[in-house]
Amino acid sequence: MYALSYRARSFSLAGVAVTVGLVLGLAGSDASSSARPRRPLAAGAVSFVVPAGWYGKIFRRAPQGSVLLQATNRPFVHGGVPKEQPAGQIVVTVLGPSRPDVGRWHSLHARLLPRDFLPASSPRVPVGHTLATKYLHFRGRLISVDVDFARRPVPAEKIRWVNRWVVATLSAR
């Protein structure tokens, strides 16, 4: 009897220790995702997923007939992205039609390619930044995506990350 209760108690303590270890390990590995989970940002005919730990916003002031959605890995300042962005900031801006078609969302299967990156000499590229612009067509309508990396050069793994977790999630209807 004593051996059985001793064994049960040691298994119980081992189970508690494993559970506590898993909880602490998961909490320490990705603390930002619990505070700001991945979430869709949708307006008009366009939608994309804002990654965990990022900030997303829908701007009401957009060119007539359009919607403007923006996501960034740093908090917005005074309602927008500051002109002088800190190094390492990434800003994704999507401009799309304000009137969606009826029906379900369709993936745009988008990703940034080398040809989407503007040369550093372009007047659109702020000094020290890397800017990619992607134009997508869906049912005869234009959707533009700008990704501003506040650094030059941008590591390839950062571009792959933005492609996978932001650009590839673009949808339209």
C-alpha cells in the first residue's frame, strides 16, 4: 500500500513539474504572441493577417473608392507611422478597392520578388530604407502593396518572414 501511494505521489509530482516546465518554456519563448495574437485586418475588398506582436490599422482617409490598411512591427505614433522610422521598423501598406464583391475571400498568392524592390536612387525610397512595391490584379481591380524596411540592406531571412507571415496572407473579394 505504501509503495503504491509513494509511486502515485512521485508520478503526480513529476506531472506537475513537466506541466510547469512546459508553461514556463512556452511563455518565455513567445511572450509577445500572447499579448497580441495574429488577427485579420480587413476593409473593403482586401484583407491580410497582422502577425503576432504587430500593430494594424485601417485608415479612413484614402483616395476616393479605396481603403488603406497598414501594419507595422512598432507601435503607431500619433495615429500613424512616424516620418523618421527607427532602424528595423517594417511597415506594410495595402491600398485596395473599398467595395468588395459578394462572396468568399480569395487568396492572392502574393509574395515579394526581387523585381518588386525599388532602387535606392528612387525618389520614393527614404534614405537608408528598402522599399518593395507589388501590384496585384483581382477581378479587374488593382491592389497595391508597399513594404518599407527601415534599413538597407535587408537580410534575406527578414524578407522571407514578411512574405510568409504578411504578404502571403493577402486576400480579396
